[in-house]
Amino acid sequence: MPDQYQLLIGGLGDDAHSIGIGLLSLGFKDAGFNVLNLGIRNRIADFFKLAVHFDVIMISNKNGHAEIYLKDFEELLAEYRLTRDAPKLWYLGGSLAVSLSDHQVKKKYLSMGFTNVYPKTITFQQILEDIRQDLIRYNIPKRNSHINNRSVDKCPRMNFGELSDDRRSEEALQQERETVLREWRTGKEVRTTHFEPCRRPLDQLLWSRKTGGGAVLLQPRTGVADIEEQIDKLLALQLAGSDIGSVQLDAASRSKLYQQAEEFKDVSLGRKSSALNGFPIPVYGVSEVRRMVNSLATPFQLRAGGPDHRFTYEIALQAGISGLEGGAICYLMPYDKLTSPVDSIRNWQYIDRLCALYEQFTGIAINREYFGVLTATLMEPSIVITVNIIQALLSAQQGVKSISPGYAEQGNRIQDIAAVRALEECVNRYLHRFGFRDCRVTTVFHQYMAAFPSDLTKSEELIFNSCITASLAKATKMMVKTTAESTGIPTTRDNIEALGICKRAIAVSADHAIKSALIREEQKLIVREVNQLMEVVIELGGGQISVGAAKAIEEGILDIFWSPNIYNRNKVTSIRDVDGAIRFLDFGDLPFDQRIKSFHYEKTLIRKNMERDSSLFSLLEKDLSRIWKNDYKKWPLDATYVN
């Protein structure tokens, strides 16, 4: 094997962003580097342990918590250099801080010993050029490495015998609750024999809007460390027209690192600016969270992001939060590296059974929403919808009645409208097929989840037209993005401005014509794909959805593009076609018939021929960067993406 430069890359700490490091890995391999991708959720010590084998070490943190996990970097670097004098290049990139400027971030980490620091998105070509220049500057030679194709994390076999679709007994649930509530001291506030009825149920708002035919409900994202600041933000957004109050859980709490969340909550209070990228519900506990929830006149939802939120959601329910987001697959595959689907399914069955128990005690249904968009980027709709169906069935089996599957806008309006309509159609059909005819299904539309345009006008256009797409698709609720997405953490003002843009779009959405025939054809294709996936899931489980889902992941029947989880096959890839719609480029082991495969093959072939480009990295790099580079004509992308 020829000598190469050796490059190590991975995500740091509680950060779960995998797409950027995945794309960089492909790019550096194409450029002739030998690359080992550690994936997400690594300790800084993991990089130092392997550094001796590498010339370039690239560390990524995109959730603003780099400060938490790089506290010991200077000391570790000094110790490393005492015993090894071979030069190494250390790079740090991502969204590295919640409340510091790019200049402050760069100065801070360069002084700690990094060779270069990238506090905002730049092109791969620029990173590659910088590294090549640094390799020459530090006189680092190419070499061979014995770690080629080394497997960092091995995938243990799953025990499917631990899974069952049976509804958990109240006695079994209560026994497990006693263990869960000992995770952190605020668990003492939860009364396992009592639920406090929430004042403003989210389910009632969603279902009345769904059946009444009103405009799409608007919900911004918020999350800061200081509860007083959080309450002020929520009240300001309510005044500006937000229909639903919510907080995002901070990334440390998502990883059950409650001590670190508390420490950085205190740091935030001292600085008077948030060092956390969300609100640490477990740290504040029941009484304080209830005070926040009751400060609003709107329903309240918690949005988190991890495979085990049993403790956090116990606090949330006791505090009067009536909407809980997440599911066994959508909160596992994008956010966690090592947890098995079996463990995740069992954790979420606990949450679903807890929600049903809440309704049993109070008469109020807890809304269960699924982040069915998974890794959100270049996701072909059939995978998203299949995951939503599985999670809806798992919830219904435990007694949940209020179900909200979600879909993220990809950018082609015809496909996005068809996907939302297919989502509602398919979730209802499979719920009815399994005997759950009393569930209330409402849909959630996420405005574009990938890197936003850096141009303000294009960002405003994207938000405006995204809202029109949601309205035309008749989504019940929309998660609102802001024009600040490309520059940093959105402020209250940013969210208020975004709400204003959305309201203007809703007012004119009825004036926009839709291509009904094309939407129907796209919807038929999506439903056909979903049915073929679901039939295999059902067959694999012998009718048991929990078993079928876990086996489908193991066998690549459910394969999530960009997933960092070691149980995911990672054979499937997808790109945009010439109209910006998402099509499969590689099917992996997806069980589609030849008619479906031929359709996708033809669509991707036209794209490759028109751009005269067959490189996987090049096609993906274009699809992941064109929007934030402002290198597109208009939003949505229909008929304009490639000309």
C-alpha cells in the first residue's frame, strides 16, 4: 500500500452531528489521505490515545459545548509533546460556542495549541488547502499505517428476545420508575402515585386545528440555561404569535450528563449569557419547570434528542408539559453511537406507557411527536415515513392516543407536499391495520434542517416559501427556523422576525397553485416504497413491530443515511435529482422492486449526466453546500436545481 498522510477525525463530547465529519472523511479519502472516522461522542482522551498513529487530528463540535470538553486539552497536549516529538496538526471546527464571537473562539483555541480553528462553515477545498500547506510547513512526511480499515467500535449482537409488543403492566412500570428516578437528585420531586393535570393540553390544540381546518400552527425553537431568561423568551414569542411554547433540551442533559449541565448552567448565570445550547430540565426539577410552563397561555412541549429520556420526561410530565417529542429510532440513529435498537425501543416503551398512565390518571392525552426526519439531510421520504409508522405503532401499543409524525422539508415542493400527505395516509392506515382506530394523528413539518443560506434575502425567501409548502401540504404544525441559522444561535428577535415572515406567507398561501397530478404521482411512489419496507418489517418480526424494527435495522432493511450508530448498515446513499428532489443513489439492502429501483436510477443518472459528475463525494458536497453557499436560483428548488 502506498504511503499516505494519516488523518483522524471525530466528534467531541455530547455532540451528535455526524454529517459534516462523514462528508469530510469521504473528501479526504478522495484526496489521497488514509482516514479513520471515530464518529460522534468521543472524549478528548480518545483522540490523544490514537494521535501517535496520525499526522492530522480533526476534532468537531457543532453544538456549542467545546468549552466543556476541551478543558484539559492544553494539559494533555503538553504531556503528549513531552514524550513524542513528531509534529502533529490539530484542527478544531464547528459551532464551538453558544455566546462567543468567531474572533473570540478562534483566539481562545489557537492559544490552547490548535494549528487552526474553524468557528463557522467553510468549503472543503479551503480546509484541504490549509492542511496541505501546514503539512509542508511542518515538514510532515507521508507514511504507512497499520490501522488501515481498523474497526473502532464493534457491533454486539442484539437480543431480540428482550423485545415484546405487549403493553407493560402498571406494576412493572412502577418498579422501573423507582430505578430511573434515582438518576439525579431532582427525581425526588416526582410523585409516582400522582400526576398533576396540565393546564393547556397540546393534544386539544392540535386536534381542534386539524379538524377545524385552520392555518398551520407555528412553533419556534428555544433553549437557554437561565430559567428567567427562558421564561422571558417564551413570553416574548407568545406575544409575537407562537402557538406552542417549547424548549430544546441541552446536549449535556440529552447525554444524561446532569452534573456537567448543572456546572455550565451556573457558569451561564455568572456570565449572563448561556454556555448551554438548550434548557436543562433535569437540573431545574419539577417545581421550577412547572413555574416556567404555567407562565404561558399556550400548550407546552419538550424537545430533546437521545435514546434514553426516561428521567427527563418524568420531570416534564410531573411539571405539566403535555407534549413529548422523540422515538425509539428517530432519537437513536442520528444522535447516539453505541446504544442498540433493542435498548432504545425498551426505553421509549417506558415513556409511551408513562404517557398512557398520565392520561389514565388525569383524562388528558399526552401528545407524542416523532422526529421522523432522522438525520434530516438528503433523506428520501419513504425511510422517514416508515420510521414514523413504526414509532406510532409502538406508542399506540402502550396506550398513547395523540400521535404527531414529523417530516423535514428537503426543498422540492412537489416531493415535500407528497411526503406530508403520504405520511398522514400511511400512519393512519397501519394504525388501523393493527387495530388502533382511536388515535388522533396530526402532522409536523420542519422547515429546512440543513445549513441555511448565508445571504439574508435568500434565508427570508426560504422561510417564506417553506411556510407556503407546509400550508399547501396541510401540515398541522410547523417548526419555525430563523434567518440566523447560518451565523449562530438564534436570538428572541430572530425568532420573532421568523414568525412574522411565516404569518405573511400563511396569509397568501392559498393563492399559490399546486401541480396536483405530479404530487399524486410522487405520493403514489412514496406509498409504494413505504408499503414494501413495512411488509418486510412486519414479516421479520412475525407480526411483532418491536422485533421487526430491530431486525430491519440489523439487516439493512431500515438503513439511515449518515447515521453514526454502529448498528446501522450505512450502505444507502441518496442525492438530489435535477429538480432538487431526493432520490436513492445506492439502495444497499432496501427491499424495493425493480420498478422503483429503475425510477431512482434514471433520476440520478440524469443528474450525473447533466453535471458531468459521477464522483460520490462531489455530488454529496454540492448537495450539502449549495444552499449555504447561496449557489441556487430560488426556493423551492423545483425545476431550477440543475439546468
